[in-house]
Amino acid sequence: MSGPVQAPLVDARGRLKRKLRVSLTDRCNLRCHYCMPEQPRWLPKAALMSREELRRLVGLFVRALGIAELRLTGGEPLLRPDLEDIVRELGALRAQGLERIALTSNASRLAPRAAALRAAGLDDLNISLDAIEPERFRALTGGALAPVLAGIAAAVAAGLPLKLNCVLIRGANDDQVLPLHQWARERGLPLRYIEFMPLDGRQSWAPEKVYREDEIIAQLSALEPLRALPRGHDPAAYYASADGYRVGVISTISKPFCSRCDRLRLDARGQLYTCLFSAQSCDLLTPLRAGADDAALLALIRNAVWHKPAGYAEQPGYVERTITMHHLGG
């Protein structure tokens, strides 16, 4: 199918969809507590989208449904040896309306590939950094900090714009707010703190473990005055210091932003999740493999998006479903 966007992709609450997150694999080399079960079970390769299937589905979202921004996620997308080829192939959709290809990564394997990803057409990336102290980082993720810092340095050297993301868990790494801020600020790297959400694979979330936006900003304001910036469609609320350095907070729990949500998620099995907290998905891969034409696939997508739930703001707490975040993607 080719041609202009047929009609805006909106849900029943009038929220326009412009962003699609695509998981490339459920596998990851780290074991972050807020994402991965203690003993993950990997999906068989045959259950995952092939590159050809990925291109076809993403192509429909871009050229027929108006999706303008892609974010490639995992698991850990750098475990895909063909990641550069995926970025390059998806780049062909820029002629049909695609504006941005981004990546979310733990960066532990980024250093030798940052320049090649930039050359392939990657626009920017988000990097998880939950602590700046090596032992604390290992306790949270099960991995070493040094390769992550090397990946960050390589991305900067390659000219890849990046943001650092820190998931805060009270009693686990809330004492990292100031050290992380100071480390990132000294290097001019954007940093966002993320409230701990009930999506972890170990069922350890509890409301009292959420280190909230107001607490984060109170800590940072002890260093220097911060002013709140106007909210946009970005999930983060931003605050600026006098010299213009900005820090963000994604406050899904304390200040849900569901009414502005403009994104969708496609997991590595070709399952469309219209909300991060959706209990149900829409299977696109099975009909695609059964020979469904573009019109049939588009009808499935539009129907799923139309029925997108209100989100966490309406039904807070855990969602009963079989998948965890390493399947769905962040």
C-alpha cells in the first residue's frame, strides 16, 4: 500500500497516535529488577518477527497510519547482530513520512557499534543508567557499569544525541539522585528520572517504593533553584536551572499523563499493545503469516487503537497478564 495517510490514527478518547515503539527481541544481557524476572524464559526465534515482517508492519504504520517516530527497544536491541541493517532498512520509510528512528538500550554493548548505528541512520537513543556507583549499579542490574559508560562515551563521540534514564526505587537507588545529576550535568548529558512502575517481572512493586516527582525535585532544588517548564506531549516533566540545564521526571504514578498519550507498542512477536498497561494485545503477526492483505491488517490496527484503554490513571496498580517488560519493551 502506498499513498498519503488515510486518516489520523486516533482512539475513542481523541488521542492522536504519532509514535510507535518496536521490540526487536525479548532477550537481554542484564537483569534489572524492575524489568526482568529472576529466571526469564526466552521466546523461540520462530515466534519473533523476521526483518521482512517487521518492515511490512512498520511500513503500514508509517505510510498508511501517520506514525512519524519509531523507537527500537527490547529486551536489549543490541543483541540483534543485524540492528544496523534494521535501522538502515527502516530509514527508507523517511520518504513516506517517517521523521525519526530512536533506540532504547542499556549501552553495555554500544561502544563498538555506536558509529555504525549513526551511519546507518539512527537519530538518537535513550540509555538506562540507574546508578553511577559500580557496586550499586551491579546490585540493580546484575552487570558492570564500565561498559555502559564506555557506550555513552562512544555515542557522544559518534555524534549521537542521547538521554539518560534512571528508574528510581525507594530504598534501592534513591540516594543516586544527586550523584547521577552531578555526573550528567558535568558532561552536559540530559537526564530523566522515572518513577518505579508496577511492571516489574518479580512482583516487588508497592506504592511505598515509588520515589515521587516532588521528592526528586526537592532533592535537586537543594543544589540549585529549578523552574518548571511548560508540559508538552513528552512523557517527562522538565525543570531548568538558571543556566538552562534541564532535568526530566517521568511521573507515571504520582502525576499520570495518560490523557496526552500518543504512542503504541509492537512487541517482538508482532503483538500490538495500545497502552503500556494494556491487559490485552492485538495479534498482527498471525494474520500476516496467514496471508492477510494490507487492508485487513489496517482494520485490525485501527480497531485496536480505537479501543485503547484510558491508561494507568483510570486503573492504577498491577495488570494481570503473562508478559513482562522484557517482552513488551520500555
